[in-house]
Amino acid sequence: MIMLDALPGIKRFLAGVALSDHVSGFLIRLMAAFLGHVGRMSASQAAGSIRTQARHRAAVIRFLANLGYSKNWCVLAELAELVLKAEQRRGGRWVFIVDQTYCGQQGQKTENTFSRANYRPRPKNSNRRQKKHAKRSCHGLVMDLLLTLSGLRLPCFRAYYTEAYCRQRKVPYGTQTELAAELIRTVLVPAEAAVVVLGDTAFDADSIRGACRERSFTWIVPVNPERVLAGAKGQRPKVTSLVKNLSARQFAAVRLKPSEGAFVAMRRVARCRLGPKMKTRTFYVHRERRAVHHVGDVQLVFSTKLKPETGQDVAVQKILMSSDDALSAAAVVEIYSLRWQIELFFKELKSTLGLHQYRFRTFIKVEAWVAICLLTFLYLEWYRSQQLRKRNPTAKDKEWWHWQRSHGLCAAVRQEANEAELIRLADWTRTPGGLKRLKKQLRAAIPLEYRRSA
């Protein structure tokens, strides 16, 4: 991009929070780099993303390291609250998904890294000197995604600190489930909205259930294979032992079609997947109310994609546990199918915006990098909502904006920015003062060491 204010509506987007010109300038520069980077995303890409106001990559790195004004990145939360105001009058059932993602890193001196693999030393086959490789490890990020009734996606995150890094920073240690519980306690939703919290097996934890009780949220998670039913000590069979007593006649078929149902807007299915050839997924489900040890009375939903046959054992593939008795088995399966949206969210962050393509030793820079990447994602969601709220949009335009995800939104933002810049340049060429200003902008786009004297 050529100019700092080329991103459509960027000043209105950032107007809701009090930011200095210096901070907003670097935020826009980094956001422009995430939206339109060529090749690998890096600090160098961000430094040159605004052609007429290029900076050295060291200035970008210093900015990432000195963001002490925003603890836990309250700017992201404040902007999410402003974007959410358009949904305040909507009731209904909202979906809040928590999960964790990892960004692989190399280097012995990279802060706050940990290994998820079981590396064991292998015996050497010879006495010759072996080549040394950098330690392979990762950073952990606990993220949430709030899905509104209109399909708006609002992100937030907490960085996972290892015990060694907590001692270094002199902060209390928190597990990944405790960080997810903190996100549940702080999420902003309308008072009348019914919220369902979704997570995978790793989030079948007391801290998650406690946070949901505090907010009066319901939850759905897959049962941990080690979970046992309530009962006297020594007489607690595993929940999975219930499967052997199930018969084929107890299961009912549930057919899910992405283009139908109450959660179509949250799925945001691409137009190319719609039509008569769309695949319909069929689940066979059965529910029971049981008392689970350390959990209480819950609804258990047994599901499988394999059609149960009479006289044969049912091959149950997943057991879902829910705190909401009012939900039918079909509704539990349909709502839990939305958990895949956070996996698509991770893919968009990494493949489209380049979230994981950083190389920093100090972790405070990583936290700022991740926060600005999520800020860019939030800007795309805001931009989409602005297009859908325009007066009298055509049915074709409304449909196009309705199912767009990050990749299509990035292309639309870049196209509008380029068109606006071309119109501005064309206006400048019509007057002597405009030509002088254009010449100044073009000179600013050339690195200082390569500019010839005027």
C-alpha cells in the first residue's frame, strides 16, 4: 500500500479507543502487512508495508517490545466490545469455543518455549562427530472464538507461560484450562443471550465448569475416556462401559446439512459448497441422563457415523457430555459440530495472515505480534459487518459478503484500498499543488540512502 490511511474505514475502526498517532501508525502498518504480505510474514514486511512511510525493521521490533500501555491487550477487548454493539439486541443461542494452538519455534535462547514431543536420545551408530540441530519447541496460545447469531466471529487469547518463564517474570503459573476459564469469565455477551461453551477433551475440567456456572453458561465437551460414573468407592465403572449395553433400536438418525438449520450463519459455508450436490452428514445418536463422578448429573449423548445393525454391537465413536438437559440429542450434536470453526479460525490466522511466521527471542514481542494479528482478524470481521449493514444492498452483494472468510475479505480490502489510492493519485495530477504532493510521496517511497538530491 502507498498511504497510511489506505485501509478502508481504518480510522473509524480505531476511533473507539484512545491511541496516540505513533501507536495507531504502527498498528496500521502491521495490520496492512498481515493483510497483504508477499511471501513470509515478518517484521521487515511490516516495516515496508506502507510505501510512502517505510520504517526500519528494528523500529517495528522496538514497538512490539515496548507495548507496556496495554496489559493483556485491552485494546483488542475494547474494539471487540465496540464491534459487538451491533449484536446487543439479539437474543438466542450464542456459541463460545475455546481451544489451544501452537507455533513451532527453534533456538536455545527463545523464551517461554516447551516441547510437546517425546524426544528420547538414540544410540549413535558410529564414533564420528554428529551434526547438532537446534532444539525444536513451540509457544502455546489459548484462544477463544465467540460466534454471534449473525455469524460475526470475535477472537481473544491468553498466552501460556511455562513454569520457568513464570518464575522469571514473577507471575503466578496457570494451566491452559485455567487460562480458558479466565477467557470464559471475561467474555462480553448480551445479558439476554444464552451461551454454549464448546471445547475438546482437554477442556473437560473443573475450572471450565466452574467458570460456566459463574456466568450461567451451558457447556458441551467430549467425555474424557478415564471418566467414571458416580458411586461408592471401588464401584465406579467408566462412562465408556455404558456402550456395551446399548442396542441399535435405541439410536435415531440425525442428518446435518451445512446450508440448513439454526446455525447456518455461524458456519459461513462457501458458496461453492452450496447446491444439490452438498454432502449431508448422518449421525446416529442416543442420549441418557447419568451422574458422573466429580461432575454431577449431566446429559450423555452417544454418537456414531456407522449405522447400527440389529444384533450387533454399536460402534460408538464419540460420547458428548452436556450440562443442558433441555437440548435434544440432535441439537447437542449440531451445536458441537460448530467446534470445527475454531480449527478453521486457526488455519486462517496461520495460512492467510501469517500468525506463526515470527522469529523473536523475547516473548513479549510474540504476545504483541499475536494481539495485532487478532486485531487484524477483528478488523476484517468489522469490515464485513459494515458491508452487510449498508442501506439497500443487492441480494447478490449481501450473499457474497455473508459467506466470505478471511481470504476473501483480505482480497476485498486490498482491492478497495488500491482503488481509493488510484483515485487520490488521479486527483493530484490535475493541479500543480497535487503534482508537487505526488512527487513528495514518490520520493518518500525511495529509501533514504538511494534518493538523489533534488
